[in-house]
Amino acid sequence: MPKALTAEQVTQYNDNGFLFPVDVFTPEEAAAIYEKYAETERQAGEELQKRFRVKSHLPFPWLCDIIRNEKLVDAVADIIGPNVMCWGSSFFSKNAHDPRFISWHTDTFYYSFDPAETLSAWVSFNNSTKLAGCVQYFPGTHKLPPPVHEFKPEPNNFAGAGQTVVDVDESKAVFAELKAGQAVFHHESVIHGSGPNHADHPRVGFVIHYCAPHVRETRFDGVTAMLVRGRDTHGYWKPEPTPKRDFDPDCIQHMLDIRALFKAKQAEKLQNNIGT
């Protein structure tokens, strides 16, 4: 039996490829987390999402604490099983009245996991509404064959090559509106995206990528992950370094090294798709 979710919620995730809202933090906890995020960004002198990607949690103990949050991991384990690895995380943030968006895509398009069974927990640090450009999903698309993408680069698209799923019926999109401290879970193969932020406040999402230990990275060796629940039953992932303080230099370097490997493989995949 599930510990944090209901059986109906687990079925919703399996049927639709996403589930929301999942309550993780109280409004007061979420406000403190957002303030910590804003202060960290002020210290960095730039948007965290510009530099801290793929494994953005690694240099920050407070982000590692979020990834290991018992309430969050309980809910994740209800879906993927008792052994839970976190292989990555990234920020997707939009300022108030920000024109940036991300076009319709599947995460699987960027990945090469076997099996393709990762779960992303999109944790909202503040309110994520339709007006603010919340994430939108197309139910059941994770069960379909991989969709075709076209490439239309636009300056405001978070997807650098403008990769966009073709022939999408936008009237069927479901808006995953979240309050601060809530999360939406999604399967890597579900089609999703988000629009610009027309609200008077920022929209900050911290996306945590979880998987069971039997899921492995097929593109390169040396990948690392954080074991957050249970045990590593397969040994496909090496242990990650632990940050001693914010902006831990050793963890920053590890994050940059792994990110470079991911970017190189993604560039190859984009080139192969654009060239076909």
C-alpha cells in the first residue's frame, strides 16, 4: 500500500504520466525556501539556472535536504518503488513578466536511460499559475510512440534548438497549477511545456530527477547519483560528493564535469535529429 499517496493518485500518475498537486512543504516552509533561493541567487550574481544545471543540488546542502525530504521521497517511492536514486536536478525559473517559455517536448528526447522510467518532481518555490506560465501536460502521451520534433530556434525558448513536438492539439493540455510548496510529478516520456510568465511575481521551479536503481545511463560511464531511500540494488551509479557548504568548490567542479558530458551527448543527439 502507498505511504504518502493514495492508490488513486498512483493510478492517475500511471495513466496520465503526471500527478499534481503533491503537498510537500507548508506555506511557511516554502516562503523560507524561496528566500534562501533568492539569497543564493544574489550571492551568485546571476540566475542559478544559467550555471547550476543537471546537478544543481550538488554544491548546496539546503538543496540536498530538499531532495532527501522525507515527505517528498515517500511520495516518489509510492510510484517507483522502495529504492530511490536522485540522478539530477535543475532550476526552471521565470521572472515577473518574463517572455521565456519552453516548447512542447518529452524529457526522453534529451535522455538515453534504459529503461526510460525516470520521474521528475517539479517543486514550486512560489505560486505557479496559468498566468505565471505553469507547466502543461498532455495526458497519456507517455504511453505513445516517441513523438516527432521539429526545430525552430527562438531567443526566448529554454529549449536552445527550438525542439518542439509536432501536431500537438493544445486544447487537450492540462495546466498543472501549484501553490508554493507543492509539486507535480511527471514521467520522462509525457509531452509537456510551459508558456511565458505574465504574472507580477517570479515563477521558480526546482526539478528533481529520480529513478529506481535498475535504471541506467547508456551514453557514458562515470555517472553519479544520490541514494535517498533504500539501497542500490544494481550498482549502475557511483556515489556523489557531499557539499560541506554552499558553493562547495569540489561539488561545483563535479557538477560542471557531468554537465559537460550531458551537453556533449545532447548536442550529438540534436545533430543527428536535425540532420535526418
